[in-house]
Amino acid sequence: MAEFNIMQDKLSNAQIAWRAAQDIEDGSYVNLGIGFPEMIAKFQPEGRDVTYHTENGVLGFGQAPKEGEEDWDLINAGKKPITLKPGAAFFHHADSFAMVRGGHLDLAVLGAYQVAQNGDLANWRVGTKGVPAVGGAMDLVHGAKRVAVVTDHVTKDGGPKLVERCTFPLTGVGCVTQVYTSLAVIDIKNGRFILREKVPGLSMDALQAVTEATLHIEGDVVDLIVPEELA
């Protein structure tokens, strides 16, 4: 059997998004962060009812429209075209953030530059690079009842993104409870990373080598199985 190559054999973004979608509970109200997290909506399990919220003032949007069928009056916070489900609602931007800050969202899923073992999140700026301000992510991470992250396990140069302490400007403090990466599914509990799943063929030593903070094990660690066609 060929040795596992972390940079070549890791999961694709679509596979990470698929895995995260499987854990979204039926009946949930969910905000998906701009960019990569938006992909999760494509993989909502059949028969599961999830209501998606976007900060610019829509509740209950559906799949992206087919190319050529876009209505550019209907967009999400990432300026991407959306469709509407029956019962969808529009509201003022301020009302949208009142929903967020009032604790009415069950889940927010965001991307990350770094996640610390205590649940701190950095996802908006790296040194001089990044958007000018943290924006609505700051409200989401402390307004939603639960915060999950989808991310590559390592940086483009192979450095760790799951760290002991964030070195980039923070989006939120102690807010993340679960991380879905290209190599593993990890819970954050009592200031520790708890490994739940890892991709088949990857050893614990190899996974720990690309994770700055210690990975702890509570119970069985199962294989992280995703559809191969999404690679």
C-alpha cells in the first residue's frame, strides 16, 4: 500500500463540505459563511429540512439557480445568485443581525485561517492580507448556538492551521465547537482537540505532525468516509 501523502491524498473542499452537511440536524436554522462554507448547501441530505439564513436579509433560500437563470435581485451575502424556497422571507439588514445576535441561529459554519485548541477562531486577516474589517463573522460566532469550521488541515505550504494559540487577529474567542478538515473531524471540548474521525490510511503520528496542538482521543476514532466522486 502506498504511503499516505498529506498534500495529495487529503479530502477536496467538496468532500469536506459533504461531510459537514451530514451533521446538520433536521429543522435547523443555519448560516453558511461566504466562500467555501456556502458549498455545504449543495450536499444537504435528502429529506432533511434546513432553513438557511444570509446576513443581507433572506431566510429560506434554496439551491443556486442554473446558469442563465439567475435573478440578480436575489443574492446571498457573498453576492452569489440564489433561489427561494416556499415560505422564504426578506427583511432589513438590521433585522437580520438581530436574528444573529439574538441567538436564533442553531448553527454557523465558517472557514478559517487558524483554529486554536480553546475554540478561538481567526478567519479574516493574515498580517497585512485580508479584508479591511472582521465584518459579520464576529456577530455570527457569538450569536449562533453552535459554530463549526470547514477548512484545509494545513496551509498551502504545509503548516498547521489547528494550533495551540492563534497568532492572527481573532474573529471570536472560545467559539468553535467542531472542525471539519481535509484530514479529520475534530471536536473542541474543555480547551482540547478531540479527534473523532480521520481519513483512512493516515497514521496518528502523521496527523499529529501537521497539527500544532495535541490531539486527544476519547473513545473510538473512526474512518472519515466520503464519496470518492467528489474528489
